[in-house]
Amino acid sequence: MTERDMPTPPWERARRRPARARVPLTRERIVDAAFVVLDQEGLDGLSMRRVASELGVTVSALYAHVDNKNELLELMYHRLFDGFELPEHDPEHWQEQLKNFARESRARMQHHRDMARISMGQTPFTPELLPHVERLLALLRATGLPDRVAAIAGDMLSTYIDGFVAEEAIWRERYEGEDVKSWSEIRDDMKAYFGALPPDRFPNMLAVANLMVDETNDYRFELGLDIILRGLASYVEEPPDAS
């Protein structure tokens, strides 16, 4: 057997093996990992240490890109609005435009566990999000809403969306698991409970009991939006003269 035919020793193979390319740590990768942790463990389980573990780096490596957990949550909140653009105001369809804004916000927050809780703890007045706030205020003011109403209408809508999605998440997590009843079983139990109430003491609850448990979350969300926007519409004055 010649030297050329002899097998390469293991230590030579290891030495010749090309080194694995190291992916540089960036804010984007840190936020990506934070969303993985959030979806797996929820907001209460999200920590800088847990994110570092997900990335396979030390905690100190994160701090070269993110100051602390609060800044990380802010970056995740910013990511929520990536590519989110409000349309130009359409005076004939402003209510539907605001509904679409609310629907899109809800859908984005539903995409990640506990995102509504993160949203509740953030303020939108950062350089990245100020253009969104400006566009929303422009839409609200162009409807003819008085400034005293327009100033808080956007926050009121956001509070409704955050609260609705957060409650959806609470109930979803409460009824997850193998031993939990199906929604149809829970609904039947609730109907039975309401049906057993004394009619002389709870006539109104008995009158609407089926409606309280039969409607979908989508229906509830849309009805809530309709109530809010009808209320806003009652404040609309003549739109300002564009000339």
C-alpha cells in the first residue's frame, strides 16, 4: 500500500474540515430569538438569559446590541408594525378604514403569544413609530372629529384592541391541554348554568344567555368596533375646508 492509498488519520480529517461560518449577532437575530422564546414560554418566561440561550451565546453578548429587556420589548413592539401602513383618508369610508386598522392590529398581535401584553406596556412615541401615530391622527382629524376627541380616539382604539387580544389569549391558554373540555362542552355547561338561574332574580341574564355564549370572538370584536365607531361618528363635525 502506498502513502497515497493510506486512509487519512482522524486528527488530519478534523484539521482539514472547514470551520463552520459564524453568524454575526445582530439586533434582528436577537429579536427573532426573543419571539421564539415568547411563543414557547410567554412573556413571564422571556428573559435576556433565555434569549441568549436560544442563540447559543452569553448574556453579555446581547448587551452589545440591546441595553436591557425593556429595550428588547420595545424592539419587538416595533417589529409588530413592520410594513404596516395606514391608507390616505377617504371621507366616504373612514369608519371602514379604522376598522381595517383594528383588524390588522389584532391579527398581528395574535401572531405571537402575549404580544398584546407587550403592547400594553409600550408607548408609540418613538422615532420609529411616530409616523404611524401621525398618519392615524391625520385620518381621525380629517373625518371632522373635534381635536379634543381625535386626540384620544387612537389611544382608545388601541386600548380596545390590546384588551380584546389579551383576553382571547387568557382564555385560550386556560383551556389548552388534554384534560380540558372542548368549547362546545364548555358552552353547554354555561348554558345549563344560566338556564338554572331563578328567572325572577335574573330575567335579563336568561333573556340573553344564549347570545352571551354562542357568538364567536370575531363577531364580538366586530360588534365592539362598530359600537366605538358609531360613538365617534356622533362627534363628527363638518370636515375642515380643504381650500
